Amino acid sequence: MLSELASGERKSVQHVLVHLLPYLGGPTTLSALRTDSPDDAECRVCYKDVATADGLTALRDSLSSAQLQARCLS
């Protein structure tokens, strides 16, 4: 995911926001990204995108526990 940005590929604000919110939500919202649906009145992210869940989880997993704690993402 970061390689897209590093290569100069531009993303819209909406695109970044849609992906940033599940990331900031931590493990709970990253997990929900694998199964959520807008048809569920109690959805957390309200869409399903397994590939994005995989990519965002890999990014999160690349951080040390100290980095997670510093960013309040634990």
C-alpha cells in the first residue's frame, strides 16, 4: 500500500479516508473489514474488502509495540 504512494501514485482524499478509518480503529475495525456489510445496522466499517484488510493489517503488524502504544493504536 505504501509502495503506491512512494511511487508517486496519487489518491483522492475520499480514498485515503475510507482506508484510514479502519486502520485507526485497530484490530477490531480491521477484522470487521473482512466481513462487514452496509446491510448490517450494527456494522463498524460498513463495507467488505479482504484485500484492503490484508494490506492494512500488514502495515499495522510492521509496527513495534512501542510504536503502537505511542500512536494509541494498541
